[in-house]
Amino acid sequence: MSTESNTIQNTLQHVGDDIRNRFADIASRVRAEAQHAKDAVGTTLQEQREFAAETLSKAGKRATHLTRRYPIPIFAAALVIGFMLGRIRR
């Protein structure tokens, strides 16, 4: 009976080791994928930040150009918008 008991214990030990190894493999793959996802998100956010900064810079330059080219109509439009916002706020 002792031999049978040892065989069962050995079998359970091997099964336990196999399960432990599989969980370790899964955990390492999950860590690697999480790191990859983190890097991808970081890269995308950096690209979006640069794109937004570039777009805002271009819009500011264009607004400055239009203001210098058409100062009176821009001033009149600003007055109208200010008046409308004041009326809405009341």
C-alpha cells in the first residue's frame, strides 16, 4: 500500500508542478502583453499630444494672419459674439 501511496503522491506532485509551471507561463505572458499594451498606449498618447500641439499652433498662426489681414471685420465679429454671449448669460 505504501508503494501505491507513493505513486499517487508522485503523480499529484507532478500534476501540481505542471499546473504551477503553466500558471507561471500564463502570468509571464500576461505581464509581457500588459507591458506591450502600456507601451502602445503611451506611444499613441504622445503622438496625439504632438498632433494637437501642432494643430493648435497652426490655428493660432492662421487666426493671427486673418486678424492682421482683416482687422475691422474681425473686431466687429468679436463685438457681435460678445454681445450675444452677454444676452445669453442674462
